[in-house]
Amino acid sequence: MKKSDLKDLNVADIDVSIEENRSKLQKLRFQKALQQLEDPLEIRSLKKEIAQLLTLKNEYSKGVRLDKESE
């Protein structure tokens, strides 16, 4: 997901994306353990995306970023 796409998400969408990415990450880790993972860099990019989403969620909770729906 691109950074420009992250700006358009609201808090509910962020929560859903975090949960989806965490489940994908768990599946990739299982594949890595079983040596069936085709692209190991996918784990790195997924972890980075989760961190970006968590940062965005934290900004909303602290009031740094305002939700478009609440305006």
C-alpha cells in the first residue's frame, strides 16, 4: 500500500488492514519455517506496512491527525 493510500483510510479501515496484514504475516512465517516461501522480502515489506498503519492509528488516537468522517 502506498503512503498516499494510507492518508485516505479512516480508523475502522486501519484496524481491518492491520488484522489482515498480521494474518498474512503469520502465514508467511509458517511458509518460511517450512521452507516454502518464494519471496522472503515480502515479510519485510509487510512488517513495514503494519508499522505504518500502527503509526497512523496512533496519530489518530493522539489527535495529530483528524478523521475526515468526524469533521
